[in-house]
Amino acid sequence: MKAMTRVLVAFVKSYLPNPASLAIILTVIVFFAGVIATPHGIVELSNFFGNGLYGNLSFVMQMIMILFTGYALAISTSVSKFLRTIASIPKTRFGALAFVFTVSMVCGYINWGFGLVASALIAKEVAARNIGKKTDFAIMVAAAYAACQIPALSSAVVLISATPGHFLEGVMGVMPIGETLFAPYNVIMTVAYWLALLIVLMFINPKESESIEIDPAVIEAERKAASDLIEAEKKKILSPAEKVDTFLPLSFFVAALMLIFVGRYFATFGFMNLSTNVVITIFLALGLLAHKNPISYVRAVNEAIKTCGGVAFLFPLYWGLMGLMRDASITSTVTGWFMAISTANTLPLFTFWSACLINSFIPSGGGQWAIQGPIVMQAAANLGADLSRTAMAVTWGDLATNLIQPFWAIPVLAVVKKDVRDIMGYCFMMCLAAMIVLSIGFIIL
């Protein structure tokens, strides 16, 4: 397995394009597939693409807010200190890798935006603490990213399905997260995913002689820059305006209002009916509290926005691609192939496989659900299949192939200053293992 991984890593480093280039290449492929395989002409297909570009800006804003509120919280002093403290726990080479994977999975389960950033930070800290033990930094980053590809409290399908008035309520009703995320079968599959990928990481972990550790000079420079900034802030004489900017009660007051709103929401709808906006509100409030004053939080958000740049640019491209696939009936055709051979028992499995394929072109859980959800959920209702398993099959399919779709790796890579080509070879091996384990799960559970 190590030999195969070495070949994949070398291949990816030479031939995998930048995420932006990949998005454009996928668009070209789908466009000409539409020209050849559908009755639509070039102008009509172009119109489908253009209509999709800005089809759901509110959803795009929600996803970016989840990302930057999670990031801003993760880089707060209190959270950063906690991550540095626990980074000293692992003592062995593989122990460090397993620790990063496990902690990152917990962080991703809480919130995927928080998880992507926290996992990158913990990977850096653990790698820095284990310099000299030949811990390969690239596979550690790959493990951190893979750990976040699980259904979470902030997963789009989970939250949308639990939101009253959602667009599929007439077919599937409102489905509390206790019936999706916390359902026994999904908990078992999540644990199986963790165990399977840990085993794979053990086998694909580079030999000591081939491992490339994190550059200690980079870590030292980052820590010195942070320390110098703190010292400069302490010595600075504040103007009246700056005293207002650093006035703690301002942040606490706004955060209190948000938390009161969240408390009232849970009292009315229950914890199991978590929505996207509530998740954003919680992380916004926690971020304000963690940074203590408005200006500190503003600086954290400014830093967080840098990691959102690639995502913000690619979202319109992928939404355009989604509009093209939707309006040219390409998505419904692909999904229909799988639905045509499905029974009530096999529908979740075939939904999972179709979701894996479609996610390669539409790497957005919410966007994919908007197109694929109506087809598979209506099929589930018609066949009498389990609605919860079918919905979660779309979620797992989206997440499994995120491992080989570099779109969501952009924030992680921005934090650790690595290139997507450094991790995708390892991610491909983990993707294969995940698809096998999850397929078995949808068959037997």
C-alpha cells in the first residue's frame, strides 16, 4: 500500500491542476457533454450556466459565514492555547498522526468551518512538537482534512432537513437531527469511518527516511510575529476611539443578545432542530466572547476572510456548473440511472454512489441536495425506502468524494501553507477506503 501511495503522490504532484483550473476543466467537460448528449444548443447551455452563477447567494453567504466564524473562533487566544496544550499529548510517530486525525474529527463534528481551521492548526502544532521524530507533515494535513469529511452538526442536508418550511418538507417532512445525524446507523458508520481511515493511515504513512517534517523556522517565525504583536499592543497608548474599540462590554452585550436568541430558539424548537442560521449565530457569539473586544474579533475576521477567498471565487463557478447540470437534465439523468435499478433496500446504497459521482462536479452539500434531493427523496417515498438513510446517503456521498475534490481543502491549505498537490495522493487512498466501508454500511445497517 505504501508503494501505491508513493506512485499516487508523485502522479498528483505532477498532474493535478489548481482547484480553480479544475473547476474550469470540469465545466468544459460538462458543457461539451451537454452539447453532444442533450438537445440543447451552445447558447441555451450558456444561459443555463449563467443563470446558475448567482442562483443562491444567500446559501453561499451562509457557507462563507460558517467558515469564517469557525476560523475566527479557532484562532482566538483561548482556543489556540488549548490546541497548543493538547498538541503535546502524542509521544510517538504514528500516535501523532492518529491524534491529529481524531481531534480533527471531533472539531469537524462540532462545526465543519471550525473543524477545517482547527484541524489545520492542530496539525501544525503537533508537527512542531514532534520535530525530530520523522513525522511527515503532508500526510498529517491530509489526515486533518479527511477527518472533517463526516456528517456534522453544521452539515447542510442535516440542517436543511431539520428546518421547518424547507423545500422538501412535502415529501419527507421535517426531520430532526436525532433521526439523521444521531440515528444509530449513522453513529455506527461514523465510528467505522474513523477506524477504517486510521488503519489506512497506518499503512500509507511514509517511511521515516521518506518523511518531510514541518519547517521549524516557519513555526518560530509565526510565533515570534504573534508575540511581537501582543507586546506592541500592550505598550501602545490608546486614543479615545481605540479605547472604545477595545471595550469588552460591547462584544459581551452583542454576544449575550445572540445567545438569548439561541436559547429561546432551543426552548421553542428543541436542540435537535438545529438550523444553519442558528449554527452561525452560536459561532459568531462564541467568537466575540473568545476575542473579548470588537477590534480583536474584526482582526480575526479579516484573517479568516483570506482563507475564504478561494472558496468565494469558486462558489459561483460551481453554482454555474450546477445550473448547467440541472437545467440540461444531466444530474437527473445520472441520478435516474441509479434510481432505475434500486429497490427499497438498495436505494440508500445507489443514492450514495450517485452522490459520490455528482459531488465531483458539485462540491457543495447544500447545492447537491437542492438538485439531487428532490429526485432521490421522491424515489424513496415511492419505493417505501427509509427516508433518513436516503437523505444521509446524499450527505455521505458528498463528503466521501470531498477527499478527492480539492474545493474544501482550500481553507486547510491556506492555514498550513501547503499546496493541494502535497495531500491529494494520500486523500485518494483514504477516499477508496471510505467508499468501501460506507458502501458496506448502507448494505448491512
